[in-house]
Amino acid sequence: MQGYNVLHPMGWDAFGLPAEQYAIETGTHPKLTTLRNINRFRSQLKSLGFSYDWDREISTIEPEYYKWTQWIFLQLLKRGLAYQAEVLVNWCPALGTVLANEEVVDGVSERGGHPVIRKVLSLFITKQPMRQWMLKITAYADRLLEDLDELDWPESIKEMQRNWIGRSEGAEVEFCVLDSDGMETDMKITVYTTRPDTIFGATYLVVAPEYTLLSSIVSTEQRESVEGYQDIASRKSDLERTELQKEKTGVFSGCYAKNPTSGEPIPIWVADYVLGSYGTGAIMAVPAHDARDHEFASKFNIPIKWVVTPNNGSCVESGKAYSGEGIIVNSSNLKVGLDINGLSSKEAAYRVIEWAEKVGKGKKKVNYKLRDWLFARQRYWGEPIPVIFLEDSGESLPVLESELPLTLPELDDFTPSGTGEPPLSKAVSWIKTIDPSSGKPATRETNTMPQWAGSCWYYLRFMDPKNSNELVDKEKERYWSPVDVYVGGAEHAVLHLLYSRFWHKVSLDFIVYENMHGNAVLMTGRFCRDTEGHVLYDIGVVSTKEPFKCVINQGIILGEVQYTACKDTDGNYISADSADDLGEYLQEIIPEERVVKSGEFFVLKDNPNIRLIARAHKMSKSRGNVVNPDDVVSEYGADSLRLYEMFMGPFRDSKTWNTSGIEGVHRFLGRTWRLIVGSASHHGAFRDGTLVTDEEPSTEQLRVLHKCIAKVTEEIEGTRFNTGISAMMEFINAAYKWDKQPKAIIEAFVLLLSPYAPHMAEELWSRLGHPDSIAYEAFPKADPAYLKESTVVLPVQINGKTRGTIQVEKGCSEEDAFTLASQDEKLSKYLNGKLIKKRIFVPGKILNVILDRQNVKAGSI
């Protein structure tokens, strides 16, 4: 409506665990349930009047779509960004598949909340080697981090990604393992530290429970304790293990290592607050200068050695670690040629790294928390991975691009095997194939891609959804990219949003190198010509560094408030504010009709002494608080539902649904209709056409209209839809006071209303005599001339004391102001019949009337 070309599409991210779990529970094929749900969702969305371009509709489960998901995977494979490795995985027995780190929350699966165990899958499930497909997202860690600064995203989302990537600079240092006689062995533990300046204060080492050399280090006496601890740790998520507030746990390995700087033997402990996936899986613990290490050392009586003092010479609080930088102390060993006493932390860190590199004990290192993306799932409902394995050698080969899409076979039994073997292993005839190049027998990959694969690049396909020759036409991509506004939940911060940025950057880097023989080879980098003058053809799929220019996090809509009463073990009601003091107590859901508000709290209507727990929960079927939009549309209409969702509160805030609240906006739409069309007859029918007139609007009417235009425009652009609706409500209130409704005024208002309530607006536009859709009309623009206030509120004082105010025109004369004051109901009793000594008038500021006190009765002023 403002003259821009707008691409607002809709598609279905329909592969993945939720659809498959539902299919397994109901015994129906996931394709059937998915298509049925898509049809239902599409019908509901259309009924609500969303402005989607349905000609561009796509679905990740259609072979025409996932052909290009598979094509992208092949490009990653060619560039070495897709590879197989035997790695620690998050195995979810209930789901029968491995999960990426990002899909595990508080030790349970993000989907379904099932317990997750961290193990090497081949050792834990199959007892056979099982290599997992990985994507080398870590190769793009620096670019993913640096380019965040340029994005118009919520700072909280950017910070979540920065923390997840977790770039740090430090050093890797080797600690030699000692034998039972205290002699050095050939075994070394390499630690990563961001504070090499504190190395003299390292009084013990900690290795992760999954540390690869642990079985070789642990003593015979401690082996059983260590293995038991490993089993417990495997059932915790990375987040649980690294939570600062959690109580530190650990077990002694029974072995010691040598601090390479001090030369002292220090114990090697196993603790789950160290992750095998971060750094080297081992740390040097400096309890005097790290809060976690201090807590651990205090609990297990490990020595604490101070090596840093604050720059300002202040004392460190007793019983706490000092983690800041400062001046180094107690850090000298001339036998090894290292003395950093008296240096600043930064200078000392540099000296330690320099020393370590010189004597072969370590090196400078940049590290990341980000791990490569685990890209294989032992599930059926996902994109087949386009790779085959030669039967005689096991060599993996990519499927030819000309054979894409590699379609998913039909299966009657798609339940997980529980052994780690994917359900696709049951499709025997589909698995067996022939390598077209050599003619040798081969088998297909039976793992499928994760549910995030198709959603990594869907925004590109929306730009060119019917293209069968390439992922997206370059000219169309350059025209539409990047996505101007992306609306989504914060829960995707380190999942979809991070994955999409990675695939986008990879797509930016696709290069074809034409060698001297004319053969095209995929290369890395963005160049125009190599050193020998060979041409490098840039076939980058995308033309921008980032996929989403602006991200807006919408708030979720919570279910209606639920009231819960607490009961003691005898079944008696107890007040919620005292329930915790009793320890165990029961809960009972209380219906709204038995609840009353008392001050800031809700209480039982028949016993106000019983305070209730009032809480709104996220809508879910298990809680029974889901609102079906069909029911709301049936009773109130689609426009009322749209308006209520926007009127509930700021777009970015979470809001609580209240069905009774929808009646307010429903009444507003009814008032709007009656203002323009008139009331219904006694038969319930409305007149044809409208009540508007062709006469010219007054200045006051224009002022009210343009004030509304300015406000609604500003609020839409700021995604403050609730206050935009408030502005339109104010307009309707003002319009009801007019004797006539000029067509020019009403038409402009209907245009303002149309993005909010498109169905009513279309009907009103038609009744106003327009044959074409309102959607293609220009949005009204506010005229600044009508936004200037022509009146001011003038305070009126009597004998220096403010007695009221009057509304006057700007430039109003003293005489006119005094006349208006004399006519004002509140002020007239002070002025009429009184002898006026003088008047003090400051235009637009104040009118002060000084009365002759001899003629003023006592107490009247």
C-alpha cells in the first residue's frame, strides 16, 4: 500500500521428529498426517486473511524441494564441509535417535522432553563402529561471530549466538603424567587455558568424564569409582554440567601430573563441569583465581595457591577466588627458565606462551565452544542423505547430481529399532544399489538429515519456488535478498537462525574452478583469477553475507490464567503464601467462578483468607488450554480475532489470552460498521451502501483524521499494533460526535483499518463505491498542516491562585480569553459580578485576574 514490492510467503517445515512421533503414536504414515495437518493449517490461515502469496507455497517434504536440500549437502561434501566421524553423541532412547547439542535442553530432548544420554553411540548401542555425518560449522565460526555486529537483531539473540560460538584466546599447555613412583611417563595431558598467566597457581588438573585418555590414566584402585561417575555424567546435558550454581562433583583418578612451570606433582581429577567437547577436554585448575575451581578445591581439600594480586592493592574477600587481572606473584622457577613475578597479567600470559613454545610445552591457541553440527538422525521422516557406500571397500561416494532427488522409500514400519540402526535399514530393496561409475554393488546411507535441514534455506526458495534447473535464479535472488524482516521466536537463536547463517555463508562461497583441461572443480574462496591466470567462475548461490537483515522476536500468547489452590495432607485448603512452609502439599485447579481478586492477589470467593496461585501457561494440549481459532472465528469473526491478538499488548511481549477480552475489539468493529453503514433494521438486515456524504470535511474533521493517520502509520512501522488500534478507537469516538460523515474522511479511515481488519475493510470499500480490492490502494499520508495543534490549554488564576483551565485558539487575545473564562462553568462563579482590579495575560501561557478585595466576600476566594 506504500508502493513497495512485498514478498510475504508461507511454507511448511514438515520433516522431523514431531511429525514422526505423532505418526508412530497413531500408527499412521507421517506423510498422511503431515499433509492432513498442512491442509488444516492452510485453511485456518486463509480464513484469517493473512496476506500470504499462496502461489509461492512450498513444503520441505516434497521431492521438488528436498532435491535442492540434497544438492546443497553434496556441495558441502565436495568442499570437505560434510564429513563422517566417530564422535560423542546425545543419544535419546525414547526417540531412538541422536540429537545435536542445540536440541538438548536441561538434559532432555527439546522435542518431547525425553532423557538424553551422552555416549559414543557405537560403544553404547550397537557395539560396532557407527560414524556420524557432521557439518563443519566451526570453519565459519569467526565469520558467524564478526558479522553479527552488522545485523539489526535483538541484542539478546546476538549475545546468545556469541556465547554459543564462544570464541576465546589462550594457550594449549602440556602436563606430563607421572607414574606411581612419581616419574614422568610418555603420556601427556594437553589443557586449554585462557589465563596462562596463572599457570603457577594450577594445583590440580580436571579431565572430562568422556576424556579419551582417561581409561589409560586412571589407577586400578579408582577405576570402579571413575566408571560409575562417568555413567552418571552421561545423563546430564552440557548446560546442566556447566551451570555455575550447581554443586560441584568429581572423583580422583588416582594419578598425578607434573606442573611444567612449578615442577610440582598435582592430582588429576575427573569432574563433569569440564566438557569433552570444549577445548581439549582437560583443564588446569587454578582455585585461587576461578570460582568453580575454588568451590571444587574447597570441597575436596585441594591446595589453593595465590598467584595474582589486584592492581589497586585491595584485599580479596576471604573464602573467595579473585578472577580478575592484576600483578603476578609466587610465579618463578629459574630451573625451567621462567620468572613472571611482578608482571601484569597480560604481559605474563605473553611470556608464558613464549616460554611454552620455546621449550616445546605448548602454543598459542584460539578456541571455540561451538562444535560441528551433528547432521545424521536415526529416523525415517527426513531427507535421505545422497551418499552410497561401496560394498567391497566401504568407500563413501556422493550420489550423482543428475539422480537427485533421492526420494524417501515408502515404509509400513517406520518405528525406531532401539539399537541405533535407522528405520531405513528395513527398506532392503531401496538400500541395495549400484555405483554408476564403477558398476560395483553399493548400499545407500540409511541415516536421514535432521529436521533443521530444509529450513536452513527455505527463504531462498520462496524467491523462485518453481525453478527446476537451479536452487534460485541469481537475478531474483539479487532482487529480493536479504530478507528485510524476519519474525520468529527466540527459541531458534542457536538452532535455525545459526544454521541458516552458516548455510548462507557457504552458499556465498561456492566457486567453480576451471582447470587447464576445461574440467570444472569446486573450490573454496571468492576470487576472480588464480596465480596462473585460470578463470574462477563465481557461482555463489547468494549475493549477501547474511540471510536476515532484521529479526523481530514476537511474544508468545499464553493460555488463560489458571487458578490453583493448595491443600494440606488432610485435604484442607491452605494459603499459597504459607504452603512452602509445610513442605509437601497438594494442588487443586479452581474454576474462575470461585475466584475473586483481593488487592494484588486472587483468593477463594467463599474464603478470602485462602490465597491462590494464579499463573498463565504456554498453550499445550496436555494442559487443555489451547484456543482453537476456528471457534473464535465462528463466534466473533476473523477480524475480531486478528484485532484482539494485536490489541493484547506490545508485539514483542508475551501476553495472556482472555476470551472475554475479545468482546471489546468486537464492539469496536461493530461501532465502526454502524458509523459507516448504519444500524440494522428490525429484521436484522443492513441497508445497501453507506451513510457517508459528499460534502467537504471541516478543518476539525481533517485534523482528527490526519492525527489518526500519523499515529497508525508510526505504530505499524514500530510494530506497536496495539497502540495503532487505540488511535483508531479514538477516531471512532470523535466521529460519532459529528453530524455528518464526509466520504473523504471515512475512505481514508477504512484504508487505515484494512491491514488490521481486511474482511470488513473490503466490504466497506465496496459499499463506498469502489470495484477493486482495497489491498491495492495507496496508504493514506498524514498532512503536517493538520498535525499542528491550533488550540492550547490556558491556565486561569484568580488573585494568583489557579482555579481552572480553558481551551483557546493559538493567538487568542486577552479579551477573548477573558470572555471564555467568564463563560466557563467552573470559573464563572469567581468572576461574574466581581469588580476586577486588573488582568495579567501572557499569550498561550496564563490568564491571571486580580479582583478588588474590598468587593470580595470573605471566604469566596
